[in-house]
Amino acid sequence: MQIALVKTLSPRLTTRGTELLPGVLVVALMAAVATFVGQFMPAVGAVLPALVIGLVAASIRRPSIRFQPGITYASSFLLQCAVVLLGVRLSLGAVYDVGLKSLPVLLGTLTACLIAAPIVGRLLRVDRVVRTLIGVGTGVCGLSAIAAIAPILGAAGIELATAVSTIFLFNVAAVVLFPLVGHALNMDPATFGLFAGTAVNDTSSVVAAASVFSTAALSTAVVVKLVRTLAIIPISIGLSLLEARRENKMNPRPMTMGRVVKMVPWFIAGFVLMVILNSVAHFPVPLHDSIAWLSGFLIAMALAGIGLSTDLQAMRRAGWRPIALGAILWVIVSATALIIMRATGAI
């Protein structure tokens, strides 16, 4: 039986590689061009040009089905790999300090968003499921949070598409606007990392916005974002109980430790492992620099893929109400973050 498994493994890998290669090559080429541009524009870097190249290409012509698997792979899995590699920049002590200092801002913004989402959503007459998806996506971790709670809510395809399109719109806007806000408020890299990590929706946009602001802001932003991502566990548990009560289920599916563990994204564990290795092994400078460069290039590939995945027609079909809800929640989260940071002396 094991021999048969080994014999079928190679063909499966070959088939999978053939499916992914065209799209991966396209985004790699875009990332290479963006990296070249970034060398002449150090203040911008490679991430924003990669996103812009992808957006322009998608607006001219949407990629065919042949390229979709590789583009999706780059914008999700390769981005997660890049986050893992970012752990080489940090030590355990630094992660602990940043995570602890970010808790007041994280808890404050999450609370404000989760309170505002149902209130504003009702006023705008946004469907209950859609407003919950947008609220949790804005408050926690963007598309990952939406994917986690959609099955709990029993979200239909159109509801899921509406929420994803809304969150994606503000993900793209954050990459451009947040660095401008950070510079306008004279934030240092650590302060901007805290701001971006708590107020930008998706992991990809947090990484991109921090990269555009400065390389030094990236480590703080990633740690804050990953701590924020863990909030999806208690939120998923709470929503499961609320949905069971709403549907009058006497025996809802139990929330076992195994289900809780599965909610933790694998790249968080990988990031922590890389931090531990860096703290214990102390990577030599050439290896450290190579890993840091690879992480940056993977981020550029991911953002090019995200740009190519932009569906402008889906955004138009979503209508103005979900977008208005997303915009209001985005402003509330950003303003709450700045207020708490000011109150705690972070800025």
C-alpha cells in the first residue's frame, strides 16, 4: 500500500506543478519588474509597484483560467510563506514586547468594530450575514476571518462574494493611504507598525502597507497582525453558540480542543518557529539577508497576484450599502486605534 502511494505521489506533484507554473511565472515576472522599479524608488519599494502592475493588468484583461491556480497560490500560500520567513527579523523577547504593548489597541479596535457592525449594518439595511462577515473581516483579519466564519453563518455564495469584494477594496486602499497617514502624523516605524497591524484588514495589506512605509515597520506590523488574527478563535466559538441558539438547536456541534487548534492558521505557528530558531541559532548575516530578501520577493509576488485577482465587476455588483458599511467600520477602527495610541502614549 505504501509503495502504491509513493508511485502515485510523483505524478500528482507533477500535475499540480503544471497547474501552478503559468500563474506563478506571471506573478514572478511582475515581482521582478516591481523589484527593479523599487531599486530606483527606495521610498516606494517593490510592493506597491507589484500591486499596481497587477491591478493595471487585470483592468486591461482578466487572466484566463489557465493562470488562475498559480495566481491564487501566489496570493495566498506564498504570502503565508513570506510571513513565516519574516520571523528571521525577530527574537522571542521582541515578539513578546510588541504583542504585549499592542493588546490595548487590539482589544479596543476589535470591540469598537464588533459593536458598530450590527448597529451601522442595520441602519444601512445590510443583510445580517453580510454585515457580520464584513464586521469580523474588518475587525480581525480580513479574508481569512471571512473564510473561517462563513460556514458557521451558512453564508451563501453571493453573500460571501459581497463581503470579500468589500474587504478587498479597502485592502487595496490601505496599501496606498496608510503610509501617507503615517508620514503625515510623523510616526516612527514601530508606531506605524502598531497602527497598520491593528487598523488594516488583511495580512497581505498589513505587510504591503508596512513595507511601503519602511522596512523597519514590517516586523512590528506582522507581530501585531498575527496576534490580532488569533482573535478569530474566540469569535468563531461565540458565533457558533449564537447561531446554535438562534436556530434553536438543542445540541450544537461541540467546540473541542481539536477544532480550536484547527482554527489557528499554520503560518502563525511557522512564524513563531522561525522566531525561536532565530533566537536560538542566530542565523549568520548572509543567510539572514538572503531569507529577508526572499521574503520581500514573495510578498511582491503575492501582491501582484492580488492585483491580478481584482474583480472590478464584482465590486460594482455588491452595491453601495456593503461598501458604505465597510468604509464606516474602517474609519471607526482606524480612529479608535489612533485615539488609544494617543491615550497610551504610543504617539
